Amino acid sequence: MRNIADEFDLPIMTHVQETRLQVVTGQEWYGCTPLEYLDRIGFLKPNTQLIHAIWLKPSEIEILARTGATAQHNPTSNLKVGSGLAPIRALIDGGVNISMGTDGCGSIEGTDMQNALYLGGLLHKLRGDHTKWVGAYDFYRFATMGGAKALGRGKDLGAIEVGRLADLTAYRLNGIPFTPLNDPVNQLVFSAGRSEVDMVMVDGEVILKDGRLTRVDEDKLIDEIHAAHERIGPMLTESEKDVERLLAPYERIYRRCQCIPISPDTYPARFDR
């Protein structure tokens, strides 16, 4: 994968250390954490995003900063499956690039990036003194320039500047004036939703206007999605039944891993009580 990405100048995304169990698994298989193993084999480079990156220790944050890899934050998914709280302040202070994500539909029912920004801007007030809280402007940066840099597109995406691609989303403000308490970035991160989206432009072309797609027949597309769901619905139900047989052995693996210690300087991702 690393060689192919290098040959064609492509970004890579891979899930790393979302859970404590994954850290223990790395220790059992490689004698180190998965992130340390990826560094050992030369996998970590710029344009590489580590999705989740929750269960980290200071030395691993130093690895990310040294290699130029990105930590992708997925707060909605992390809450849904109970993975824990990523050490975002430590990543910022360590000079690591951070991007935003939602994870996939296998772990979260709504892949809504707006909701990810909202939750991220609130969650990280649970850790540390208020002088170190991570707020709206941080998450706005993660979702724009942070994502652009992670994809190797830091010079043509992520900002509204002459020479960059016109990838834009416009929101309706409904006449709300800008004040110190109604800052536009706070408004975007903490209160904007899909219902306020007025227009979406990709590379200068309007693809959504007044809440409707402009390049496709939206009603026809929705009908096709419903028809596809009717076809695959029974298969999904059968698949869910099939994996139930894995629950008991997987629970034993989980409980065993809970008893295996990890590095004591790992940032706490969950409350013990």
C-alpha cells in the first residue's frame, strides 16, 4: 500500500488505535503498538491519515509530528461505540496536523460532518484547564486546512483564496447580525446544520442549490436507493445473524485484553468511574 501510494502520489487513510484492545493486540503481535510498528516499517509519511488515533502516548505523538502524518478525529463515532476521547490538545501542542471525519456507516448511522464539528467543539472541554480547551476555531481549522493538508491538497483546498479550487458551502444566516457573541465561526461550528445549507459548489460548479441537487434527478436517485435497500435488506439481516456466533469468543478476547497492561503514560481516553 505504501509503495503504491508513493508511486501514484496518493493519500492513505487507515484506522489506528481506536480502542485499547488494538493497542494490546499490537503489543502481542509486534512487541509494540500498531502506530510504532507502522513507523518501524516506514509507512508513516505526509498525506497519511490515521483514523481515530485515540489511545496514544507522548512518544507516539512525537512520531506523528516527525513523520508528518495526520490524526483524523471522529468524535461522533467515538462516542457511539465508546472508543474514548482523543488527546486533541496534546496533538495540537505536539505539532501534529489534525483532520475531521465521521467514520463509516458500519459504526455510525449519520455521517454528518457538521455534527462532528459540533460535538468536537464541546467534548474537549472535559479535559484540562479552560486555558487549554479546544474550541470552534480549532475545529474549523481541522475541517478545512487540516483536511486539505492530510490529503496532500494544502495548496489548492481548504481556504477561500485566489488560485485555490472553488469548493464552497454557503449557509443561510437568516438576517442574524455578527456580534462578539455571535461570531460566524462559532455560529458555523455550534449551530449550523444541513437545513441552513443554501448552496454547495465543487471546483466552481454549483451542485446543490436551495436544498436540491442540481446535477442529478434527486427524486429518481432516492427511489433507486430505496429499491436497492429492499434487495439487500434480507442479506444484511442474514449477515447480522451470522456474526452473532462471534460475540462470545470476541467478548472473551476483549476481557482478556482488559487485563493486559499498556504503557502507563497513555493518555486516558475514558473515565474509569
